[in-house]
Amino acid sequence: MSIRELLIKSKITTVLWSIVLSCSALTAFASASLYTPYTHVAVAPGQSVDYTIDLINRSGATSNDAISVTGFPQGWRYTLISGAYTAKSIAVLNGEKKTLTLKVEVPYQVEKNTYKFYVRAGSSVLELAIDVTEKGSNESEFSTAQPNMQGNANSTFTYRASLKNRTAQKQLYAMMSDAPRGWSVTFNVEGRSVTSVEMEANTSKDIQIDLKPSSQIGAGSYKVPLRAVTGATSAALELEAVVTGSYEMQFSTPTGLVSDKLNAGGKRQIQVVVRNTGSSDLTAIQLKSQAPAKWEVTYDPTQIDKLAPGAEATAYATIRSDRRAIPGDYIVNLDASTPETSSKIALRITVKTSAIWGWLGFLIIVAALAGVVYLFRKYGRR
């Protein structure tokens, strides 16, 4: 073989080895690919997003790639771990995969927008996006879906509210109210009455609020301001209670006496008074009774059409006892009622023996004595 041929063969061998070495080097530095199913999500300020990312190696050789996350705005925080360790670089055998966990914490103070960031492994890039659905703040929030309720003055107004701690620290909220005079306000959490609520950062609690007005309060619309206060933040909520007024009455005799006397078969007319002690009009007040068998009770009038708050009306109840009633005490119940309220008088009626029977008994005794005197005179001398 000539020198020229040897030189040509040597050059070809060198080129082939260069190609082989270059391919080996490219294979050795090939990157694995990145994959996660949820690349675009929407959250509220203060929430966190957890990603599970697979690092998959199909390069034909072992990969050893540096891992990084870029593109976050200022104030955003994240952690990237694999297993129990913070990931900086990961080696993956050919045909295998490693799992990474990326936790992104969305700050409280953030504008409503779409934010993109990137996970990099060697030459592979995974683009992720988070939609922040509302403008964030470093504040608390006290809200309810139903701030307005209606009922009478005897009602308890019950509201369901939510208190949100949207700050970055644990907070102890003092629950306060500026209710009108005569109202009582109770805050309940998990079935227990409370005056304060402790909450972790970025958490919320359901709060039941019970408003109880004074029974003498007038009809109208009442505003009840509430506050949840800490040394660093506060939140306010205003509730409205529409009071239709209370329904109460008092049924009695003018003197307050609830006893009387009556002869068997006799009758007695008793004056009764109905007073509206509530704060709403009473209408169609029915006057009724419950009496012993064969007794009769009648009213004049039998119904009071309308009675304003604080007003009173007079009626008369005529009671007739059974003519065969034996002496003793009897109870007669007199009732005044509307669909909203009622009141009752329990009268004790003492039945006496009729005066006719008393005189008859006296005459029988006199006759008996006269008979004894006559017999004594007629037969006494013998």
C-alpha cells in the first residue's frame, strides 16, 4: 500500500472516530422532557397551586439535568422538591422518569391577571400559567348572602355569615356589634356562642348571627352594624331586620278578681277587658269560653274587630249555671284569641244552694216543731 493510500485511510478513520465521539457526546448531554396535565389553572389571591411534574428520559442515555423555575413576578414564592429533597438537578436513566412536586404560593396583594412562568430541565422547557381571578388585598372580609330578614318582635333573626382572614398571619378577631338599644346579638361558631374567633392565614369560618329584638320594639326597619376586629385588620358587615311588630294581649276583669258566686240555675254578667300590650294591631279578636256541662256562657260582643297597640276594649260575659248544679266550686275559662296570640281568664264560680230551698227547709222545720207541740198538748195530759 502506498503512502498516499495510508494517509487517505488514516484521515477517513479520524473522521469516523470524530463522528462517533460527537454522537456519543450528544447522546450523553441529551435532555429529558417535562410533563404535567394541568398547565393553566385559575385561583384566588392567597391560594396555593400544587403541580405534579414528570421528568421523562427517552434520549437513549442517562440524563442529568439542572432543574430551575423562572418567570415569577416579585413576591411570588415556590418550592420544588423530588422525594424529600429540594431539587437542583436530577439524573434519570434512559426509559425511566422521576416525579417532581412544585408548589406555587399566590400572594395576597396581587392584581387580577394571567401570570406565566417556566420549569426548565436542561434544554426542555415547560410553560405554566395561573389566572388570578380577582384583585387581592391584605385585608379581612365579613359577608353574608342574605343580609335582610323580616319577622315580628318575638322572632329571632338568624343570619349565616362568612369571615375570611385574607392576611398572611394568624388573626384573633373580636366580634362586636352596634345593635339598637334593647337588641341582643349572639355570635355562634360550630354550635358554640363566642365573643372572638381565631383564624389561620388564608382561611375562612362560617358564623351564625342571632339577633333578638325587644318584645316592645315598634314596627320598622332596623340596621345592625357588626365588626370583626384585630390589632392589624378589621372587617364590617351590616344586617337589616324588618320588624312587623309584636302580637300580645291581656285578658282580665277590670278589678283583676277572678272569682264569683252563683246560685244553681242562676246567671251572672261579668265585665271583661281586652288590652293590646304588643306593638302591632290586633284584628278579629274572638271571645270564646269553656264551661262545665250544661252551663252557658254568652258574650256581648262576640268579636272585637280591631285593637291598636296600647288600646283596650270592654265586653260582657253572661254566665248561667246548671239548675241542678250541686254546691261547690266550678272553673269557667274565658278566652280571647287571634291567629297571632291569645289570653285566658280562669274564673272560679262558687255555686250556693238556692234561697227557695232554704226557705222551704225552714218551713219544714217550723211545721215539724208545730206538730210536736200539738201532739204534746193533745196527748201529754194522759
